[in-house]
Amino acid sequence: MPRTLVRAPAHDRTRSLGWLALAWIEFFYVHGPGDVQGQPVRHGDEYAGFIVDCYALDEPGKLLYDSGFFSRPKGTNKSGLAAEFCLFEALGPCRFAGYAEGGEVYEDPWGFGFRYEYVAGEPMGRPVQTPFIRVMATEEEQTGNVFDNVHYNLTEGPLADVPGIDPGLTRVNLPGGGEITPSTASSASKDGGKETFVVFDESHLYNTPELRRMYKTVTRNLRKRKKFAGTWYLETTTMFAPGEESIAETTYEQAEAILERRVRGRSRSLFDHRWGECADVTAEADLRAAILEAFGEAIEWNDIDGIVDEFYTLLADEADSRRYFLNAKTSVVDAWVPEKAWTDCGAPEKRLQPGDVITLGFDGSVRDDSTALAACRVSDGHVQLLEHDGWPTCWEKPPGPEGEGWQVDREAVNAAVAWAFTTYKVVGFYCDPPHWQDYVDAWSAEFADQLEVKGTQGRPLEWWTNRPLVMSRSLERFHEAVLEGDLTHDGGTVLKRHVLNARRRKTRSGDVIMKEHPKSMRKIDAAMAATLAYECRADAIALGVDGVEEPSEAYSFNV
């Protein structure tokens, strides 16, 4: 099952209020407007697991996560799930009230018959004092599916009889104080920041400057009541359109940063993304299997035949269909390498081994851009970032406040280069020298005698990337190798991210690659380093280096 699940190291489903939440929701909540309107909700393992995960606690009993992210295909009741959270946050025992000795009972305060008996050591729950639930909408006059489900439950479901509940069409007043309010970008900034829980439904639509500002304002407001109210927020979404810089895309990148250990400190973000993989959507059996992968237990209430037909209608755009119904990431129009082509070249089983005959490529920066050291095995063209001291050989500015004043650790880079020469048989090393000229000179003095391939006789490691004609040819070689499957890689997430970040730009000398815009935080330096390593390998092959026997004298190729 293709799924990315990012949870904190201390995550423990036995220490969660989610089991109480599940029982409460399934007792009180009914489906809102639609084909199963008014029927009680029931959860399979997948959706139940997400609820339990969201209410995981740390040892002292605080919520482990500040945010939850739930990404599934269109038609998987994401909005209904968000409404369940809204009602539990508004009326249910959703915050820690101590650990049970065993046998304690929670009963609803309205006498409706809900009863939950705690087991020994289980967290017990209490309501939030004066909850303020905000349901964000993307357009004026739109309350969205989440609030529609909330309103239906408070007017037609069991919770409609809660004493003092006042469910209006534009706001729900809660008994004892508090409210559930649908908001738009323009209205959210007018309130005083009283939120205890917020839903951002379909966050792939939050792709305008106004909506991004609204998101930042509202999430910042949550900190005002965090200490006592345990505030948090939920994003639900279908896969974003790449390059739109939506909130969903930013959250996805944040999850990648956590997985790649580029974020220091505690991770308080729960991330759950499930998708389906299908190389050729015209192969119907493969497409059906991918739809089942993407939908999971939600396929129970979806028509798989109808979803297949959506792919095959003449009006369908394949990229959109993959996003909506496979929840799969697609490539932008000007992407240098399509994501599918890169994924198809993955071969983790071919990872470099000590003693392999390799070439190296280096692209360096100092502050805002990344620095990367890539390798390519001469015998088969397998490329990857090396792993030195447990980290990929790519040094990147951390996202957020941690990146302020950041600089590349030059000595760590220097140590990684020295380690590569002692661990592998390096026959060529192409470096783009700007910002690193002193180090490149030092590496030349120390390692040039070992190399069979050299940039020039006078500057054996230098390979300047600011020459459009030569650079274009090297990029074309790498690009064609990916499309033809002549190149493999180890599936590393850092190199993949940099390759997929690269945008194709036409020049009079041929195609080159650039970031999407000069100030973009989406880096491509590892893609450049891999290209240099692959180009160096091509020059080695031209000399007869096959990974086993090397020529007796070195030649220069930097023209």
C-alpha cells in the first residue's frame, strides 16, 4: 500500500484519547447530506487509526500533535471526518483529565445514554472550556461540506437535543459558551484569535496570497490558547497541483523535511497520505488495483467502475484524474524530469558498495542554496547521494526560523569528500567551483593523482556549469538516460526532490535547468551534482573505464 505516515517518535496508540473519541463519535454522529444521510457513522481500521493517532498524548498528557494532515482521493468522506472532529472538539471529552486506575466511567452530561468505561492506565477525557471551532472556507458565501455536516448533526442528529445548543446557518452557539464558526479569508482576520480547533478542508485549494495569509494568521492564533486549551488544527485534502504553492503542497514538503531529518527539534505534525500507483492507466486491471490502493476502506462507498470511466472519458485530463482519484503526485508542465520516469528508474538494491569504481559530482553554495555531493558507479550508471555519518551528502538550509543565519558546514563537506576517496575507487570528480574555489584547489592537490578523468590538466576537478552549450549537452545526456531507463538511482528522497524541483528552460544553446524562480526554496543542487557525476562517468566510459580495469593515463574532457 503506497502510504506516507509521519508520526512522532513517542507516538503510542495505547496512550491516546482517540479510543474514547471513536466511541463517542460512533454513538452521537450521523452522516450528513447525501446518500446515507442520517445513518450512524462506523469506522474501519484505517479511519479509526487516524482518529486515534490525532489524539495521541505525550507522557504528561498533552496532545502530541499541533496539526493533523489527512490526504485521500476525491470521494473518501474527508469533509465528513473533519466534521466528526469538530463535534467531538465542541462537545466531547477531548482533553486529558488524568490516567485511569481502571473501572472509571465517562457518561455524557445530557443523559443520552453514552457510557465509556476506562481500562487501567488509559487516559481519561474532559471537555474544552469555551471551545471555539473554526471551519475555514475558500470563498465568500460558502460554508463548505464540513459545516454542512456539523449543522445537520446539530439539527437532525442525536446531538440536536443537547440543552442550550443553538445551530444557526452561519454560526453554532454552544451551551455554556463557545461556538463553531465557518469563516472565509476576509473574515478570519477580523476575530480576536480565540480558536481551540480549526479545520482547513481541501487545503490544496489554498493557493492564493490571501488564502495563504489567512492560513498563517489562523494557525498563529491557535498559540494564544495552546497552554490551557491544547489547541490544534486539521488539514484534509486531495493531492495538490504541483507548482501552485498551495498550503497542501507546503505541508507535503514539510513532511518530506521531517522524514529527511532536515527539521530539528520535536516534530508535532501528524501526516497521513495514501495514494495509488499505476504506470499505464490504459491497462485497466492495473488502474483498478491502483484505485483500490488509493481509496482503502473508502472504496466501500465508491463506484470503482465509475471511477475507471472518469479516466477514460474523452474530456479527462490524465494528470487531473491521477490527482483526484489516485491521490498521486503529478509533474508540473515545465518539469525537467517527469516523476513517473524518475520513480521507474529506482533500484535501491543497486546501492553503492565500498570499493565500487565511481565518479563524483559536486555543486556547492554557502548560504541560501544547497551543497551536494553525488556519485555514479561507472559499471552501470547508478547514481545516488552518498551517505556519510548517517546523513545524505546534501547540506540544505533548514526550513523556518532554524534557517536564519545558516551556512553550509564546510568542514563536514570536506570530511565527506575525503571519506568518499577512502571508501570507493574514485576515477573522476567534476566540481562547479564558485564559492568553493579554495576547497576545489585543495581537493585537486590531494586527489588529482588518483583520477583517470580530469576536467583539464591544469584544473583537474573544475567543471563550470555556467557554459550553456556544454551544460545543455550534459543535462540532455542525464535526461535521456532517465527516460530510456539507462540510469538507476537508489530511491533516495533528497535526490528525488531536487530532480523533480528542476524546471526546464530553453536557451539558444539548448535546454538548461533552473529553480521555478530565483528565490524559490525548492532546491535543485543535488540534481546538478548528479548530472556532473553522470557526465564524468560518460567521459570515463569513453576512456575505457568499465568499473574493473582503468586506463594507464589520465585525459582531460572539460571543453
